[in-house]
Amino acid sequence: MPHLLLMFVLALLPIAGLVIALIALRQEAWMAALESLAIAAVVAIAAWKMPLPEVATAALEGFLFALWPIVIVIIAAVFTYNLAESTGAMGVIKRMLTSVSDDRRILTLLVCWCFGNFMEGMAGFGTAIAIPASMLAGLGVDPVTSILACLVANGMPTMFGSIGIPTATLASVTGLAEAPLAFVQTLQAFPFLVACPLLMVMIVGGGPRALKGVWPIALASGISFALPQMATARFVGATLPDVVGAVVSLGVTFALALRLRERAVPEEQRLEVPAVAEALTVRDALVAWSPFILIFVVLLLTSSLVPAISGPLAAIRTQLSVFSGENPATLTFSWVSTPGVLILACGIAGGLIQRCPLPKMAGVLASTVRQMSKTVVTMLGVLGAAKIMGYSGMIGSIADFFVGTLGGMYPLVAPAIGALGTFVTGSGTSSEVLFGNVQLEAARAIGADELWIVAANSLGTSAGKMLAPQSIAIGCAACGLTGKDGELMGRVAPYAFAFLVIMMALVFAGAALA
């Protein structure tokens, strides 16, 4: 037992270093990630006797995996959003969303839940907090309340954000099939997705009494997101559950809101929505939404639902092994069918539809790369450290400790481990990389269902994302709030911890019944 504890403590050093650097030393994420990588390398060599060439090739494998497909989809998704901002398309989208009601509760559902979840599915990495929060604050909702509502909304869709990168990464690092894993994730997330819109109405409306008159819309908004998300995960995989769920939820919520348009809105819930002189035409709407419509259609056509297209495209790939030690993983570089390439192509096509000159698009792309450069370094550091930890045996030591001390009680803490990873890194993808194999090895050791326990890591990331300092900082920056991070963390903490406690109970009960 003392040896097990010692190896557990040593294995945690890269993660502990990341926590201390981010929280105690308040370093930027990219710097903390590089320091974590260095600690992982030193510990692997000193404690696990990993040869230097194996450490180097393990890190290199992590770098390559980070660059393709993760970094490419980040750049492509944020580029598409930035291009829509530069062409004025985002302004048109904002007008469309706010034209249906002057009720702050309904606008919160449309802007933060429906559109915010769409942005999470398309871009992720803070866009689903920054954009809706600034839009809602611009309409007259208190900025702190706007950010709080977006933090609660943004947590649950994290597992399928950025065209499913967190779940696709989790499936890749654990070797589990993507679609079955995604489906189990949606089963676990369902009750929380239904609850989120109801909570958001209470947040912006001032308490439970705010549900009066709009709770049916809030309930329908949650269910109409959760059910399509589940079906898409089951039949398509991890790429489109958030996008499909958000599109259906937007349609349902919009239609129900129109039916209540003539209803008198309580004075305390009414917002002064500025009138617009010119009405939007169908053409205006289609042009503004064109990049996102193209992305939706192209990703659907190139998914496994259309094997005549997806098969030939998937064959355009390169496979190689990088790690020089035993049992190296095989990296697959899909040069056409990877979401990042497809999104980038759709973003450019959408820019052409919006009559954006190619030189301007090139400038937007260059500025996007500069904008995301620190995020890229962070991903390189985290994935490099994770690969070293995995190949050296550190991940196995962490799993051995939890299984050895908790045994059959392990499922109770599985979501908390995922939440910790996201709280520390601000990224669901990073949490999946850090702890995906811990969950897998623990499930195997106690004889639990692998899909259920590994999916619990993603469930936990949702609670961690609400409370992550990075998420809060993004919201504050978007709404121009300086020094409000502590206040927001205090206000969102009860929601995050309540979600986490229920998640832990749900996962434990599900594991016991499996």
C-alpha cells in the first residue's frame, strides 16, 4: 500500500503542477501546460525509468495528435465565426434571434440556450459564453446575470463541442467506439439538459416565480435539444449532436415564443428591444446563416450516414506510428474528411456567398491563427504530457490507487475526476485526454461497464466547465467586467456542485444496475 500511494503521488505531479500554476501562481494556460509537460517528462524518466527517446516520441505523438485533428478544427471553427463578424452576418443573426420577443426569459432561451449551444457545437472554446453573454447584456440584461446564465447553459453541451472534438478525442485515446460512447453520454446528460433551461429562466427572472407562464417553453426547449442530441449520437456519432439539438431546439422555442408574442409580458421581465427600420428578408437570413448551413449539410453528408461519400473521403489518409517503445498507437491523418478541413472549406464558401473578398478572408484567417496561438500551445502541452503519462505507466498508477482504495465505490468519483480536469484546464478535451484512460482502466479493474464509466468523465466535465476560471474569464472579458471573476465563481458554484453531486449519484446507481 505505501508503494501504491507513492506512485500515485508521483503520477499526480504533472496535474498538481498544472493546478498550482493556474490557480496559485495565476499563470497563463499555455505556460502552465508547458510546465506540466516538463514535469511529466522528468517524472517519467526518474520514477518510471522511461528512456529519453521514448519520452520524446511520446510527446511528439501528443503534439501531432493535437495538431490534427484538434487544432485544425479549433482554427476552422473560430475562423468561421470571425468571418461572420467581419461581414456583418452575426449582426443579422442577432437581429433574427431578438425579433421574436421582448421577454428577457424567452430571449435568454433563444440567445443563451439555443444559439449558444449551436455556437458550442460549431466552435466551442468559449465562443458559446462570450457571444451570447455579450448579446444578452447588450439587450439590457445585467451582465453578471447574463454570464451566469451562459455558464449554466454551456456546461452540458461541452462533450460535443467543436464538432464533437472532446468525445472524438476520448474515443480515440481509450480505443472505444465513438457512436456507442456518444450515445451513453447523452443518456447520462439527458436529465441535466432538460433542467438547464428551467434554471436559466430562474436565473434571469429572479427566482422560481419567473417560471410562471414560460415553464412550458423552457421545458420544451430542453427536451427538444436532448432528444435530437441523443438520436444524432446514436446514428451519426459525436460530430453533430449539439448542432442538431440546437437547431431543433431553436425551431421549437422560436415557434412557441411566436405563439406567445401577443401575451402581456410582466413589467419586471420586459426588455427594451430596439426597433429596426428595415425588415430582414429571407435572402438576408440565408446569406447570414450560409456558412453554418453549409457546415451542417456538409458534415451530415460526409458522416457515416452516407457511406457512398464518407467511405472514399475517409480513404484519403495517412497512418503512422510515432512512439518508439512497445505497443505504439497508430495515428491517422484524414486529409479531407476531418471536420476541421470541411469547416474551413464551408467557412470560405460562406464568405464568398457574403461577398467577402479573398484578401479579407486571408486576413481574418491570419488574425484567427494569431488569436488562437496560445490555445494551440496549451493543447500541445496538455496532449504531450498526457501521452507521456499514458506510455510511462503514470495513468495506470492513478487508476490502480483509486481502484485499490475505493474498489466497487469508484463509479461514485468518476464524474468528479472529469470535473477536476475541466476545472483545471478549462477544456473538456483536455480532461478527456488526462483522465480518459484512468476511467477505462478503473472500469476494467472493477468489472464495470466501460462505456458507462468512461462516459462519466464527460458528464463530469460539464460541471467542471461551469466553474472553470477560463470560462468565467471569457465571460467577463466579453461583457467588459473587470474584477468580477470571484463574484461569478461564487454565484455559479452552487449550480456546478449541485450538478456534480447528482451526477455522482446517477453514475454510481447506473453502474450498480449494469
